[in-house]
Amino acid sequence: METPYMRCLNNSISRFIHLMSCQTSKGMPTQNEFEGMAIMLKHLKPVLDEIDDEKIASETNLWKECEDLDAYINSAREYMERWSPKMSRILSVLQSEQLMKIIRSSSLEICGILCRLLRTSTSSSGFAGVQHCVQELQSWQPERISGHIEQAMRSKNDDNLLSSDEHLAEIVESLNLVSNQELLKESIAVEKEWVKIHANKSNEEVDQINQIVDLLALIRTYMLKNGCFGTMNGVAVPSYFRCPLSLDFMLDPVIVASGQTYERSSIQKWLDNGLKICPKTRQHLSHTNIITNYTVKALISNWFQENNLKPPPSNSDTRNAVVVDDLSAPDIIRTDSFRCSVHSSDSMSMSRSSLEVADAVSEHTYAHSRTHSAVSSCDYMPSSTTEISRISEKVGEIMSEYSPINSNSLSGRGSQSAKTRSENGSSNYSRVHSLSLSDLGHDETTTSSHVDEIVGNLKRSSNNALQTAAAAEIRLLAKHNMENRIIIGKCGAIIPLITLLHSDVMITQEHAVTALLNLSLNEEIKARIAESGVIEPLIHVLKTGTDTAKENSAAALFSLSLLEDYKLKIGRSGASKVLVDLLARGTVRGKKDAATALFNLSICHENKARIVQAGAVKYLVQLLEPNTGMVDKSVALLANLSTISEGRLAIAKEGGIPLIVEIVDSGSQRGKENAASVLLQLCLNNTKFCNLVLQEGAVPPLVALSQSGTPRAKEKAQQLLSHFRTQREGASGKKK
């Protein structure tokens, strides 16, 4: 007589085998493994059929195991029935392979119990059948894609990148994540699971899905690094022109509420699936409006031109209408026709290599002059393109990592403000306008009436969104065009923009500080900005702003410090401390901006002690390491600080001498010159420091520098060598 447990188990096995025999689609990642499991269960079923229930009725362990196996097989069957191609492949593999592992283990446990019971039985066929089933179960080794997944997730914190890449390659190939669309589908599927699991708040599942999100990021990095998407006519597509979500070429780049830029079709699919989290930053999106990133679009157009390539048709070429939620008129539709023409301006040439732009290597130029205020004689002078390139050539600005333009902003000279439309009582406003870079460049100038309207919106403190849009538009208008800066300055924008530096809305604050930086490129307006009490608000931004806002605030302080009277005022305001904080903890761009501003402040003798007391030397010494990319900037600032005793003491205390000697030996021409200046100050003023310099083996590189360096470097090296001789001769004289 068959027990209910055994009957249920046999029925479940039969249903599972029948389900697998009806499966025709091969879309499931572990389809073959499930088919193998069905074959394995076929061997177990006759063994269970032959069991003499009366002889094993008292075997509670067996019945319990049969009950568990029945539940596992039903779970596998239900999983197969509800599986959909829209489900995450990575999660499917982890879940299904775990089920198969448990089913195999449970089946072996049952066979083990039966072997023990039937060993004393008279039925030799029953015992042989069980042994055969055990052999089949042990020989069944399903492919373990989950092993590669687990290893890849585990190796995220390891240093073995080669091993990690091997696992990632296996995952990509096994799960067929080899195309942009497949990667996008998997990303959407994983995100849906993330939302569902976080809603249920199961800790174990939350940890797993978070790891899978991280794994997808690793897969994208791996695919970019290994050029998995090939080239365009033999030309490699720069990684920063690929969508962070799908790795698709961003032919139609758009900005979302978090400030990230994506390919329109990719992020639209993401949003259409009800997902309101930024794929890259994991921020919740305050709205789902998207707006064309004209800067990136122009850079991509420029890249095509530089490489003599013809842009492929974009999916959005025939779909240019963008629905924008207006502040007062909810049904506004704007159609932007963007011509990817590239124009140089008085401050920036868009014909520069897009690679050069995206690398954000707009370097500052140090020119040498002999001044009484800095013994290092290394004054900072901006290059002809530094001013605008500080804004437009940063990765953060180019890729709009931090700078979303509110979707309510109708950028460009021809845009009509929401305020005007509201006052006109318009509830359904539709307009088509054409915008090219020339609208924001030197070819065309905005009008005073339009700027007056924008400034009016800046002052509307009751409407944050309108203020944000207005600040963003001024930022763009002032970015390329000197005439626009003059008009904006005359229309009274400076005071409202300074007020917005205290805004609690981070993106508004960011737009405002960047707009002021752009405006400060005009000398007359720069003076008016300085006279309007901007220093304290800029310090506030350095303390509270986004990374980009902090970078641009530091750049603005540098710009103001070019006014001779303001070097001391900025120094006395407490700016040194927050600039040093940025030097210590900022982004790479932020550190460079902080070093540049501090250098210019250090030209004023009174500021040197403040900068040292703020702790700058510790971080400057750390930045002397070659891999920081800031050796020249750091040693130039140290050269100025070494002219005071506090600076020299801090340099020695922080272990700067060995690194400075190394720069004399292997640094750039500029770096060697300033390193020699630091060593000269240390040696002339302190015998102990002089001995430390000699112990670090400074003489050979100084001899080489005295023969082959710049004129000023040669002079410094010769002074040092002469000082060493004098010290040695003095010591010899004392011994006699």
C-alpha cells in the first residue's frame, strides 16, 4: 500500500517530467540543467514505485525526506511555469541552480536510506535499482554558472582582476549578455526585482539583489574595458560616449533628474517600466522628465567630424517632441531641433579633440616672474582658454554627471518663461524652435528684455523650479559669449545669483555658482561680483555644495583672487580652511581647483601662514606622488609656503623632503625648478633640514639640474651646491 507521502512525491515527479517534455522554448538560462534533472528523476521514480511500504512504514526519516523532496520538486515546477524572458537571467540562475542542488542532495539522501534498508532485503533487484539511481545522481553534474556569478561578486573586493575578468567573461557568454539590448533587458529585470525585494524588506534577499546590481556594474565595466561592442569603421568609440545603462552609443543623449546622461531610447525603456531610480547613482528620481544634453550631443558630433564618420540615424530623429511639465501650464510641448554644428567662441573651441575634452585635462599654466611676494617666483597665469575650459572641459560638465538642467527650463534665447505664459493665462502652449550651439555661442547674442525676464525668475523665491531653470539658462548664456556676459551683468543678475548660493536646492546652488564663474571671465563684471559680497557665499558653497559646485566655487575664488585687492580679503575670510578641505577630500578636479586657488592666495605673504595653519602641507606632500597627477601644482604651492618658517617646518614634519628630492631627479622641468626652490629654502634656513636633504642623495640630481635645467632651475641648483660646499668647508675648518 502506497503512503500519501510517497504517492504525492511520485505525482510531483511525474508532473515535473511531463512539464519538461512539453517545453519547446530554450530561452531559460538553465533550461538544459532542468532537462538533466528531469532525466535524473526518471531514474528515481521506479525505485520509489518498488518500495514495500509495510517494511519501511516506521522510517520517519525517509518519509520526512520524501515530503521535503516533494516540496522542492513542486517549487521547481512552479518556477518553470512562471518563468518569463522578462525575468533576470542572473537571478534565475542563482535561484534555479540552488533548487537543483537541493533536489539532487535530497534524492541522494533518500537513496542512501533505501540502500541501508534494502541491503538486508530479499529483493536484490530493488537494491540494485537504488544503487543504479545513486550512480546516476552522482554522475549528474549540471553546469554551475552560479559559481562564476558568486566568484565574480566575491572578487569585487579582491585585487585579482584577471580572475574576476575570467568569471565575468563566462557570465556574459553563458547568459548571452553580449548585446546592448540584452544588457538593457537584464538591467531592467534586475531593477524590478530590486524594487520588489526592497519593498518586502527581506534582509537575505536584499543583500543578494544588491550584490547583483553591483555585479551588473562590474559587467558593464568589463565590457567597456574589453571593447565588447567593437568599433565604428575601425575607430574605437570612447567609453564616455556610451550610455551608462546599456553601453549603447549615445546618439541622442539626455539628462535625467539625477544629472546623469543616458541614451534616450535606453533610459526611456527604463522609465517606461516604472523605474524611478537613477541606474548609475541609485538616487530616487524626483521626476521622470528627460532633456537633451546638447553639450554631449555636440561633442559626439565633433567626434564624428574628427574621424570622418557619418553618424548613424538616431531612433529619435523622427521623434523630437518632448513633453515638459510646466509650472503653470501642464500641457506644454516643446520640440527641439538640434543642429550639431560646432563653433569656436571667444573662450572655447569646440573643435578640440573630444578625448582631450572628456579627460578634463584643462591644465593651468604657471609662468615665472621674479616678485618680492613669492621667493619661488612662480606666479599663476591663466591660459587663453583656461577660463571657459574650466567649466566646459570637466567630465562632470561634459557628461552632465552633476548638472541637470531642469526640464522646465527652455534653454536658449528664444525660450518663453513659464511666468509669462502663466500671466497670459495660457494653459496649452505649444512651440517649435530650433537650437544650435550658435544660439549659445558668439554668433548670436541674447537680448536685454529676455535677460530681464530670466532675472525676474531668479528672484521668485516662492518657486524653486523656476529659479533653477533661470539659473541654468544664465549659466549657459554666459558660458560662451562675452556680449551675453555684459548684458547679464547690466540686467542685475549678480545679486540674485549670489543669493542663490545659499539655496537649499543643490542643483540651483550649482547652477548659480557656475553662472557667476562664467560671468567673472569679464574683468568689469568680476569686479562687480567681488564688490557684491560674494566671498562668504562662495565659502558656504565650498562647505555644502555638490562636488561640481565646490569645484566651481574654488575656481570662482581663484578668478576673484586675480584682483590684487581681493587676495588678502579672501585670505582673511577663512577661505583657506575650506579650500584645504577640498584639497584633502575633493574630486580630482576639485583638488586641482583648490590647489590653484591656494597658490594664487599664497602670493600674498600674509596668506601663507593661514594656508599652512589650515593643514595644507600634509595634503600637498601626499599629492607629490606621481600617480596623483598633481605633482607640479603641489610643488609650486610648496615653493611659496617654504618661504616662511612654519611652511618649512611642516614640509619636513610631513615627510616631504624625500619626495621633493625625487622630483628634482625625475620631475618635469617646471617641477624640478620649484622643487629646487623648496630645497634651497629648507637648506638656507635650517642646518638640520640641510642634512636631511643631503641624506636623501640630493647632490647628483642637483648637479644634473645645474647643467641641463631651465635658467632659473640652474640658478637654484647652483646656489644649493654652493651652499653644500660652504657647509662642508665650514665643518672641515672646525675640525682643524
